[in-house]
Amino acid sequence: MSVTERLWKIWSGGPLRLGVVLGLIYIFLVGVSSLEAGIRFLGEDTQERLFSAATNPIAALCIGILGTVLVQSSSASTSIIVGLVASGVIGVDDAIPMVMGANIGTTVTNTLVSLGHIRQSGEFRRAFAAATVHDFFNLLAVAVLLPLELLFGVISNTAEWLSERLVGSAGTEWKSPIKAWVKQPVKWLESMWEAIGASGTLEGVLLVATGLVIILSALTLITKNMRALVAERVERSVNAMLARGGGALAMGLGLLITVAVQSSSITTSILVPLAGAGVITLKNAYPVTLGANVGTTITALLASLAASSPEALTVALAHTTFNVFAILLLYVIPIARNLPIIGAEKLADVAVERRTLAVAYVAFMFIVLPLIGVVALG
């Protein structure tokens, strides 16, 4: 390999790829702004028909689960929720159960990854337990915090308090520099659809569709590039840190990896094969998933910067608040800490004995039950 080729390999593997990621983040923000602009074009009647189900908290929770399962990314679904709040289609109170649902929906990826070990009983038991401990933690978190939110507003009040100190009170506009940077590309998109004769509701639908495609495509490419950029470092860090154990350190590792690769699914899916192979224990893998829960909220916070609405920032902060409160209640308190581990191990034992039940669990928990919730309560 020549000197030129070696230099190009170094450059393309580091600075160039990082530059691509920064460009993709900008495109992602344009997508969020396009989604917000498109929803505004739809009109109040159309908005009410499309999102009336979100006023029921259980239906909203189920929408969050289904939406996240569909796009295979809580980062994408929560960014879309932020866009809906920024455009005034749904309120913060309606959005918070949807965000909680997104937290549950994102766990489907690592549960599906665990099914790859289904032919080897020992591996499958360990892998399935490592995957579903994330499920049990998020389900317990929702079971505890959703009632507290509905009764006392513990999450929304905390998030609103933080938002007011950062950008001002609800109902006002704050001058986000990001909003100004993405304003012109959104105008170009509007002009493009107007040039082919689209107007009113049709233009709104096209802008929403464009925004969704941009958001999903940009996040996919960001995740792909960041994973390539830090993949080797991630593997080494996971092995080195988890070999030593330590809940707080493992949680911090999960947070940092997820922020780096912009996907909690990647972080938790790395753990499943390692747990299946017996390289790490369920007890050591568990806190990494909790750190990943917090780390994945960075995308919604970033998306809120593309809006000028304090409510958009509030719901993004509510996502972070929910995950932090869940850790404080279900991990820091010793009596609750092992509940997700016990549940995951018992479910893994059943799955090993009757493997069709493992597949049925995934289908029922992440598709059938949420669908029933939306149809019955929406």
C-alpha cells in the first residue's frame, strides 16, 4: 500500500467520516423542521382526525410502541413526536405516554437478536434473558411512572421547570440558532412541491412525507457511519469495563456508546451475543441497558433545537427525565433492582422449554397488544 493510500485510509476512516456525520445531523434537523412545517399545512380538522387517539394515555402509549417497532428506532420515533409537539398537533401531556411507549418499543430489536441463538439452549437462555431484562425494566418503569405522571405530573412538571430555565415559558417562541440554519432548505422543499402544483393539505402531506423520509434516512446513515467510526473502540470498551463489573461505570458506558452511535438498539444488541456466549453476566449487562436508555434521549433533545417552541424542548427533556427517574426508582433502590433480572431469567427458562413461546412473546408484546390498545381506546 502506497503512502497516499495509507493517508486516504486514515483520513476516510476518521475526519472525513466525522464530517459526513455532521452533515447528516444537519440534514436530520432539516427533516424535523420539514415535518413541523408540513403538519402546519394540514389544517386543524385533518390534525384532529389523525391524532385524536393520542388524547387517551394508554392509546398514546401503544402508538409509541407501534411507531418505534415500525421504524426500529426510538431516536426516530421520539424525534417525530418532538416535531408533532413543536407544530402544536399534540400537547406535552399527550406526548409523554408516546415517549414512554417508544422506550418499550425500542427493546424489540435486541429481543429479536436473541432469537438468533434459539438452537443452542444454554446460549439462548443467557441471550434471551439479557435481551428481555431491558423489556422488563422499561415495562416496570412505565407501570410505576405513568400513573404518577397522570396523577401528579411528576415528569411533565420537572421537564417544564427545566425548559423554562433554559428557553422560557410555554406559549412563547425562543430564537433557536438551529431553527435559522435549517429555515432556508425547508423553504426550498416548500417551493419544490408548490412548483408541481401542490398546495394546502396536499403540500402538507408531501412535506410531512419528505420530513419523515429525511429523518429516517439521516438517522440510519448517522448510525451506520458512527458505528463504523467507533465499532472497534466500542467492543474493546465493553469487554474491558464489564470484565471489572460496576453498575455506575457500566451505566456510564452504555450512555456514552449510545450517544456516540445514536442508537440504543445497537448498544443493547452488542450485549446480547456477548451474554449468550457467556462473556458477560446478566448482572453486568443490565446497567449498560439503563445507560443506553438515557443516551438515546440525546436525539430528541437535538431535534428540539430545530424548533422554536419551548414545548418541543419540554417533551425532549421529559424523555430524559423519565429514564433518569426510572433508574432512581428501579435501580438505585436495592429492593427493586433485581426485579427485571428475576423476570427476565424466569421468562428465559420458559422460552427454552417452549421456544415457540419466545416468538409468540415478541409478536404479542410488541405488535398484537399495542394494536388492541390503539383500536380499543383510540
